[in-house]
Amino acid sequence: MFLARQGISTVLVDKSVFPRDKICGDALSGKVVSILKKLDATILDRFNASPIQLNSWGIKFIAPNLKELKIPFKVNYDTSSPPIGYISKRMEFDNFLVDEVKKYPAINLIQGKEISDFTLEDDEWTIATKDNSTLIKAKLIIACDGAHSSFAKKIGNINMQPEHYCAGLRAYYSGVENLDEDNFIELIFLKEFLPGYLWIFPLPNGMANVGVAMRSDIVSRKKVNLKTSMLNALENYPILKERFKNAKLVDDIKGFGLPLGSKKRKISGDNFMLVGDAASLIDPFSGEGIGNAMKSGMIAAQVAEKCLIANNYSDSFISQYDIEVYNKLWSELNLSRKMQQLVNYPRLFNLVVNKASKNKVLRETIICMFDDLDLREQLKQPSFYFRLMFSK
Ligand SMILES: Cc1cc2nc3c(=O)[nH]c(=O)nc-3n(C[C@H](O)[C@H](O)[C@H](O)COP(=O)(O)OP(=O)(O)OC[C@H]3O[C@@H](n4cnc5c(N)ncnc54)[C@H](O)[C@@H]3O)c2cc1C
């Protein structure tokens, strides 16, 4: 859509026909909101007017000692003002975006065709679909085919590394009790999933998205069966058991991978750029990937326009994409990588939650950390925890 707004024609191919499901927590952060605003000043009005989303006003962290810390996205938030985050089933949110795509004549949208072949010759790709029904010629591929991207593997040489990858499970439930009245999303850091967590995110129509994510190397090392562990946690932890006693599982529990951005990679090359999960850009602490997928998509559109103007699609020219993506995202990804390591020390996590639940100034500092990366940097300083130990 960013390219179409510049009058640049594209072919957009997806193997699915929308609406289609995507296994996800369905939480849309402030980053998603800010990119949608950059794309189109009125798109959020249309999203707000549709019944497919809930406005979310913050996060509830539950520490390994089961103490709770409620952190709104903003101090003194007002639920009558535009929200900072949303929760919306990907089945519906992605379809909403595809409906927006259909408004742009410059986008040739092809659904239900899986791309299986891509050959680069004389500065031009020949792209074929699995059913051999469609052949596309293009100067540039922007590969955004997700966590299992065959393009990233074959052309980008990006392979799955268990220590930079998470296994995730998602379940939809109805009838979960005690969901937050302002739709705070809940991240529950139970000791068996550290440094990952179990989540409960409220959804429209009294539904909830419930899931777990855990680093793949730890799943293998500890021989964890994620599905059994998640169901055990829901049945046996008193804080969960009560809330799930009348809950009904809707649909199967489904799993999918999360390629984490805890490591820099080469994400472009001759005539291509990798975007979103294909480029492994998921936040290693929060598991948030939609915002970074959109942000990298926006940057890819800017670089594509430069390639077109310069008629230069070479690796050396296009590598400005890597520079720009990591300029914008690396400090945050790197900090989240360190926070993911810290969460492995449950006592530190317990300390922050214990102190913050009693100390308003500390709570407000943590709220400001959502927007202020320099402030968030404090979380990786030993002095921060040392001061906490001696604070009231
Ligand atoms: C369990 C779980 C929970 C998560 N929770 C959250 C969350 O709450 N919030 C958040 O921000 N992020 C979350 N994420 C991460 C988020 O889902 C991803 O980061 C995000 O979807 C990445 O977007 P993408 O466009 O790169 O890839 P995708 O959303 O995976 O889209 C890829 C598209 O490519 C298509 N495709 C694939 N292969 C081909 C092919 N060969 N030919 C044609 N089309 C193809 C697919 O049909 C799909 O539509 C979660 C992930 C998981 C697994």
C-alpha cells in the first residue's frame, strides 16, 4: 500500500484466500497504530468503526511469584480517547487490511496461489506458482512470506536457529472469567515457561486468545510438551484454575514458530528484500512481530522506490534497507534480547513487581518505558536493581 500511494505498481501474491487464520496472540501494539496512521490518515477511523477489535489500555504482568503488576500504556489514560493498542483476531484484522489493498488499482492482488519457484536472470526474476498457472516477471521481490519463508531459506540463506526462535501455541476460549475491564493484555511469567510466558488476551464477543511461547532451544533441552504444559498450568495454578472453570476451548490448539530478532542478519541481496518474519524481526522479549513486520514493510517500500529511480537493484545498493531497518529497530531488539535474558532470573522479576506494586513513582517510570527507549535501557543496568532493593 505504501508503494501504491507513490503510484508504483505491484503484484501481491498470497497462498491463502482471505479471510484466513494466522496463529498469533492477536495483540496490536502502538507501533501498528503509528504505521497505519502514516499509511492513511483515515484507516484507523474505519478500523475503530468495525466490530472486529477491542481497545486495549495496558498490560498486566504476573511475576513468577504470581504477584500482579498493572501497567497502563499511558499515565492517567482516558478510555474515551483513541486507544494506544488493540486486540483483533488475525482472521479479521488481516482481512480488513486486504479490503484496504483492494482499493488500490496499482496493486494486482492474487490470492490462493503459492509461490514455489524464483529464478533471477539478467536483473529480472521469473516467479512461478506451485500449480504452474501463473508466471510473474519482476525486477524486485519483497519477500514477506512469514516464519516458514522458503524464499528466506533458499535465497536469503536464513536458517532457523533454536536459540533465536520461539515455539508458540494459540488457543481460543470462551467463558474465561475476570478478563480486565479495560482489556489489559495479561502476560503470565510462570516458572515453567521462562523466559517465555503464558498469555490471556481478551477478544470481542467474550472470547479470549490464550497461548504460550517458549524459546525453542529450551523446549528441546527441557523436553517440554508445550500443549500438555499449557493445559496443566490452566488446570492447576489456583489463579488460572478458578478463571477457566467454566471456559470452553473453541477450535483446536494450534502451534507456529516465532523467528526472533535477537540477532542481526543480512536481510537483502540482489533484487530482493526480506520483510517481517521472513527477516526474523520479532521482539525477543514481548513476542510482538506485527509492528516490526509493518515497519520493515514501510522501509522496504521506501528503498524500492529508490531502486526504481536509480534503476539499481544490486546487493550493494539495496543493502541500505538492512542499514535502515536495524537503525530503526536494533536498539529496541537488542534491549529486548537482554530483558529476555534477565527474565531467566525470576528473583529479579519478582523484585521489580513487588516494589512497583507499592511504589507509584516506579510504576509511572515503567509506564514511560513503553515510549522512552533510554528509560527502558535502565532495565539492563545492575544499578537499577540495586537501587530497587533499597527503595521503599
Ligand atoms: C503463537 C504466536 C503468537 C503471536 N502473538 C503476537 C501478538 O500478539 N502480537 C504481535 O504483534 N505478534 C505476535 N506474533 C508474531 C506475529 O504473528 C508475526 O510476527 C507476524 O504475523 C509477521 O507478519 P508477516 O507478514 O511477516 O508474516 P505472516 O503474518 O505469517 O504472513 C505471511 C503470509 O505469507 C503467505 N505465504 C507464505 N508462504 C507463501 C508462498 N510460498 N506463496 C505465497 N504466499 C505465501 C501466508 O499465507 C501469509 O498470509 C505471534 C506469533 C505466534 C506464532
